[in-house]
Amino acid sequence: MAPEVSLTPEVYHPADPKRDYSSPGFILSIADNKLCIDNKTRVTKDGNSTWLYQFSRPVAQQWNFVPLTELRVAE
């Protein structure tokens, strides 16, 4: 088992260095930018697992960013 390491995320958007969040981007680890947040089963449903995984740019590692002012509580 690997030792526990805290994750300090950083948004990475390869298409736009100005960080235009209107299209999907990646969430990389600042401590090790070879790792990123990955959608473990590549499905979008409540309770789906995410994990820190090797950065390889598949769809499962792309995230849509939503301003906090636009968040809604699911009912």
C-alpha cells in the first residue's frame, strides 16, 4: 500500500493558458503533475468513485468547471 499523500489540486487546461473554463479541463496534483483526478468508472451518476490516477488525458480525466454561483443542490 502506498503512503498517504495530501492532494493539492491545480486546474490544467491545455487549450487555453488563460484558463477559459467554458470547455473541459484536467485537475492535476501540484505535488506530482503526472497524477490527476480520474472518474474511476467513467460514468456520470451519484456516488461514482474518483481517484488519483496517472495523467493520460482520456475523457474520464476531463472535468467541466462550474462557477460556485451556479451550483445547485440535486433533489
